Amino acid sequence: MVKHTRTEIRAAIGAAISSIAPEADWERLDEQVDFRRRLEIDSFDFLRILVALNQQLGVEFPEADYGRLVTLAGLVAYIEAAEQ
């Protein structure tokens, strides 16, 4: 598995969010805020974001870990740890 930089991870997250919610200004979000609530992303769209990230970064997201992926900071940290 390729290890991505934090900048690459954030860009992949931004691209995935933008493909689901193009009007969302995800770059201005507080990294500690629940981005799904703030951007009104439902569970189906959340899964689409995870699928896009899996395709872009090669990281698996087991359903048991979804609770750790609610903030941008948590999502970035999860991906960084998965690439170790």
C-alpha cells in the first residue's frame, strides 16, 4: 500500500465529498465537527464517500469503524494509521 501525505489524504477526502455534495465548502469546516451533519450527508452518501476513498487511496473502512470517521480529523487520522 502506498503511504500518502496528509495533503494528499485531505485532497482525496475533498474530492470525494465534492463529488457527493458539490456545493459543500468542506475546506472551511472545523476538522473536529461532524462533517456528515454539517454538510447534511446521509448514510448512503457517506458510504459513497468511503467507496471513493477506498478507490483513490486503497484503504478499507470496516463498518465497525464508521464511528471513528465522523470528523475530518478523525478520517485523516484513520487513513494515516491504516497506511502504516
